[in-house]
Amino acid sequence: MVSMLSGRESLIRLIGKRRRTLPPNLWLLLESVASDSSSGKNKASLEACFATADSEKPGDLAYDVEWVSCPVCGCSIRGTDCIINSHLDSCLATGKKRKLTQSTLLQFNFCPKSSTTTSLTNSSYQANYEKASESNYANESSNNHVLVEFTSVQNCGGNQFSSNSLGHVHCDLDTSDAASIETIVNEQTTSHLGVDLPSHNMHSQNLKIPRLGSNDAEDSDFVGTLETFIVGHRFHQNIELQHDASLSVLRDSENSNDTHAIKVYYAYAESEQMLGYLPRELARCLSPLIDENQIKCQGSITSLPKHPLGAVPIRLVCQKVIKDNSMESVDRETFKLLWRDVVRVVDHAKTPSYQRNFRLLVQDVLHNHLHLFVDEETLFLGSFNLLSDDAQRLFVRLYTRKGPWFRMANISYPEISDPKKAILELQLAGYIDSFPLSKDPSINDIRDVLDVLFVSEIREISKLELCKKGVSSARRKDICNRVYHAYINGRCPYLPKRVLELAGTCVKISSMAEMLLWRVQRLFFLNGDQDLSAFLLVNLGLVRFPDYTCSVSLPIFPDRNDLLAYDEALGIAQIMDQSLDEYNLEMIVRCINLCNSRIPKSFEKEIQLFVPDSPPKFFSHFSAAWVYSKVLFLGVSVFEHERRYEDAVGLLRVLLSRFTCDSRRGHWMLRLSIDLEHLGHLDESLSVAEEGELDPWVRAGSKMALQRRIVRLAKPPRRWRVPNCAQFLKRKIKEMAPLDLDTDDFYVVRKFHIEAHLKLIQDGKSEEILTNSWKSHLGTSCRGVNWERHSLSELQAVVACIGGRCLASLCRHLAQDYRSWSSGMPDLLLWRFHGDRDVGESKLVEVKGPRDHLSEQQRAWMLLLMDCGFDTEVCKVSPVPLS
């Protein structure tokens, strides 16, 4: 009942994926709110709490940790005991800096970064960031330079694990030695070609990819070697792959899905067999060169995939067909540009798609919404690009998992060479926290970390700590709750130690990273429905968006305070939704009261239509007031469910008074009129309905519903005059069916024509009749026909599987007595084909629960279908017994 409350589905879509960590100040605010809307006991404390929250410096919440400077290497690290100690151990173990004894070490102080230093650092960040972003998007700079800068974090002054998250790290590298650079890149980079690709290190191959401007690019005997892979091989599983087998490519310009498609053929048994296609992005850049007959390509299989459906690594050798001296200067420049795109795509594919997508997400938000972040947040997000590949990939992997805690022993991914080093690097950079924590764990940490244990491990803890036989219940949730409450009550004080002994070290995304990346995702997608999985759907080709240029002329959030207010409002909305799961009425009412006090009283003046230079109307959907209005209307549904109609009326009056230009006013006025009727205030209920009919923002179905209420309530002595809308509501909607369809005469009068069509259906012409009728009458209103429910191909398949004899018999009964047979048909129609598409079968199934029985109408239908030759049955659904 609670899950069906009006307005909850809309709130769930607005919230999107629930955050694992909510700002702690929200709970403080809710604790200060009176749970009873009529109580004024906590008004003073509530106002004090609001004042404290408003006076907080942006970014200075509980999950913000002070950054300090290391006295050994000078790197900036988070000022927690665990991170400082780990960092010192790493610094002192390298021996590259001067050695410090215990006495000299104690003479140093871990000092926070001065505001001047931070300001100077951030002032130069914008320029450096834009330069780096331009390099990342266009990839026009030297590939070696990018990789050396990217992996320089691990080579800073000999410190293997240090990560400077507040600035660039300088490396003692001789960049003039190309061989040494390549060696460093090869040693430090773990390449990966995608989610389903085999473990294959591109850098382990001696590739020859000439750079633009080099002598190779100008050589008339130019040869370029590209390491790539074959996609779509799963559709050609019957072909046996052989290592080093030769390949050929062929353009497929007639491909309906991609006009740039390039097929890959496998020379086998003196005949070429198709293996699949080149990746879409590579084909887009390579196809113009092939179409213009400027290059020719041959290849070979470099290794076999570990999984039979995995992508197949291959090497392509591309050779110029036209000599340079035979090409015009314009053609030579065009060739250079096209080949540069080819090289860029190949280099781009060496990074896993999820890693590229995450970096794109952060870079785009920092580029377009930099004004919404303070210096520390900007530098924290920018430091992600300074992390090693392993650390970046591991963080994205963990961030997209459910969590919040993960056992280190269970963290293993093929594209991550050393998870332990990656975890330490992320911990030093402040992106993850570990258990046991440097400080005493919170109650929430203990509750969440229990989820990483197996049932047998939780049972073992319950037996050891509760001094009993343990928890008798077999359900994991019950055992965890029992142990957790024992810890809270002091009967299980060694629970953190027991968890550590069984699970080992556990890690989770830090509160700082969780908070900032939630905002980043919200700013990028501007909705709660999409997250990083949206990129995956596009990469897999399951979702395709149109190409367009997004021009940001006005910021959605003018300043940081607007974003923080929106963030806080969504947090309260999430608490409201979570409270509804358990129907914690006290917390629900607290959320309602807090939202009621947070809505700006002058909201209706903030956004006016037709005002010059005003932001678009939809900008109001990204305001805190919009979120609060969603929570308040859901509160109306809660109060109505509890039959607290006076409270519901109060909330509706608040919404109508503060949102004067809103299309939701119609539904609000309708609910207000209904609730007033529940309270016995019929005159006021009628007045509200009449006022709503005249409101320009009340439209469509809501207006008609109010008009029906007016007609029903406007009776003497309340109203003596018949409402003007009475005649309008009496109009009947025509239904393009014969008047005698529901009578026996329908078949009798048209028997000759009906039987002629049934004969064609029985003789196997049903699919042809269906196709002709679809083309001739598509969209025409007809009783019993819904043109949008199924496609023509689906209906053709159904007709083919049912068969002409069964279909003709069924149509005859419908024609003879449509009124009797227009309801009660079985729930499911199942069909399938056997090998050849022309041969199939179908089945009609009526689904019933354990206590349901067939009605007489349903029984009549089942018997009729059996007489017509259909395969029919009743499917009994039984609940799964709890283990």
C-alpha cells in the first residue's frame, strides 16, 4: 500500500540511485525538527540548527579532512593518522631523501597548506586543466609525454606510493632518451582493450606506428602497424581460430547499421570466411582511406581469446597505395589528418572504456561547472588523473559496485596488475578508506561492514560473542541484526576485532569522494536515472543517441550555494524515501516539516514567465524548492493514507500558495477539494473546484476532474444554477465499430464475407491478410485494435506459430458473439520457432496464484480454445519457501 502512494514514483525517479553516504548535517537537522507539525517545542533549536547550517563554510562538512604537508617529501596528504603513518613508512623506506632519525622527525610539524599556497595552486589549475583537457580530447601531443606525465606519480623522487593530490608531481627523468621513456611506459602501464577482451598487453608488442611529421610518414614505402581486435565474432562461432592466421579486410558500405563498417575475413581452407568487424571508431577513421584507395590492409591473429565469445586480438599492416610524389599537397595533408585519427583511435582503445568514460565525466564537469567547487574539491577531483592506471581502474570498479565495504582478499580484476598497491595509492590520495579505521568505527560502519561476511562467519561470531548457541534463525538479515544490536548494547565489544580476523582488511569509497562524485554525476547527467552504466549501454550499442552540440549559455546552478541547497534537498528526499520503506512515520513527518520550513516563501516571484533575460522555466526543476515540493506532495499522500486530512489540507494550501505558476496545480487543487469533502467542508470543497477551473495552469485531465466535481457538488441549495461545464461533460466519445458488433446480427448479416475471409485464413493466407490490413489501415481507430502495442513483425510471427486452422476457428467465434468472448482470454500467449522460421508452435496460458481458481468465463474460454485446437494450460504459481 505504501509503495503505491501517489507521488512516490516521481520522487524515486528524481532521487535516482540512492547515495551510500549522506551528509551528517542532514541527520542533525532532522533530529531538531519536531515530529508533530502542531508542536512548537523544538522551534528554537530548529532555528539554531538552520542558522548553524547556513553559516557553515562551503565544503567544511564532516567528511572534509584537512590536508597536511609531509616533512620528508613535501607531498600533500590527508591529515588522518592512518594515512600519515602509511605515507611516512613509504617515504622513509625509499632512501632517496635525507634520512631522518626519530628525534629529527619529531622536530617537524605536519602543517596544513596555507591559504595563500592553495589559492596560488588553484589559480594556475584552470590554465593547466584546460591545457590537459585539450590534450586529452584531441590527443594531439606526444603520446610518450602524456604517458610519462600520467605515470610520474609512481616515480616521484623515488617514492613508490606517494600521490600529490594538490599539484603536479615533478619527476627526475631524462626525457631526451626515448628508449628509457618507452621502457618506463611499458613497465608502468597495464593495457586493456575493453570489458570482454582477453588480457593482452599492447605495449609488449614492438609496434611501428609512425608519428605525424616523422620521416616514416613521408616515406613512399610507408607501412603502419595497428594493434586492434575483431568485434562481433560471437555471431561466427563455428569458425575455428588459428594463431598467426592471415586476415583480409573488406569495406561494407551497404551496412544498414554503420556505413563505415569494415569486415574482417579469415583465409581458411582456400575460402574466405567472415570473422566479424573492426571496431566502430577505428572503421570510421580507416574507411575513408580505404574508399579513396590510399591504403591497403592485411592482418593476422596475434593471440586467441580466453573466452570463446571474447574479442580477437589482431595486427593490421597498412601500406600506402599511392606514392607521395604522385599526390597533391592537399591530398597529402588530408592523408596525414586521417592517419592521425587512426592512430589516436588505436591508442585510445588501449585504455578500458569505463576508465575513459569516468575521466570524461570528471573533466567535462570541471570544464563546465568549475565555479561550483571550492579549491580543495577542484584539486581533489583533478588529482584523479595523476593516479596510476591500476588505481584509476580499481576505483571506478569499486565505485560502480554496491558496497559500501569490500574485502581486499576478494578484489581481483584481470586488467589490474597489483590491487594492493592500487589500494594503498587510493588510500593515500583520499579516495578510499579502510577497515579497521584510524579512529573508532561508527555504528553505521559496523553495521555496513557486517555485509561482507558470509553467513557461516556471522554464525561463528554469534556463537563466540553472545555466549550462546548462536542465532537460531537461518536468515542472514536476522543474524546480522542480532549481532549488531548485541554490539550496540555492549554485549559484543570485540565485534570489530572479530570482523577483521575473519574478513581481513576491508575498503570502501571515502565520504569525500562519494560526495563529490555524486555531485559530478548529477551535474553531468542532470537527472537521477542515469549513471556510469549509461556509457556502457552506448559502448555496447544497446542505446544510441543523436549527435548534437551541447552549448552551455546559462549555468543550471548560478552559484555554489544553489548546488548545495539542491544537494541537501535531495538528501532529505532520500531519507523520506528510505523511511517509507519501513514506514517510519516519525521520521517521515520530520522530513515533511523540514521541507515545509525550507521552501522559499517568495518562490513564486523567483521565476516569472515572459520576463526578459530570465532563465528558462525548466531551470526551476533543478532547485531545492522543486525537490521540497515533491516531498511535500508525497507527504500529502501519507497524511491521506493515515486519514489525517487536516494535515493534508495544510500541505496542499502551502504548495498552492508558493507555486503559483506550476502545471501541477491542477492535481493539487483536485486533492484539496477531495480532502475538504472528507472533512465535511462541502462548500469550501466546491469553491476550490470552481477556483481551479478558472486557473490558467489547470489543464487537461485535472481540469475535467474538477469540472465533474463541480457538477456533482453544485446542487441546491449550494448552487441554484447549472454549471456551464455540465453540457460539455455530457458529450459522448464516438467508438470508427459497427453498431451491431455486440449482437448476433453482426455475423448473420455478413456471413458470406466473413466465411470467405476465414477460408483464406484457414488456407494459410493469414500472414498476407495481416500485412495488407496493416499497410492499409495503420492508425485507423477501431474497437479492439491497439496499433501501438505490438509491431507488425511480432504479429506476423504470432500468426505463423498459431496456424491457420486454430486462428480461423477463434475468429469465427469472435464474429458470432463478440460481446460474450471479448473478455476472459488467458493471460499469456507464448510462441517459438523451430530452426526454420516457417515452423513454429504457440501456447495460451492462464496464470493463477496458490489460492486462485478459474472463473466460469475463464473456464469457458479454456474449453473453447481446446476445441479450436489450441495448446492451453493453467500455470499455478507458488511462493518460494523461506530457507
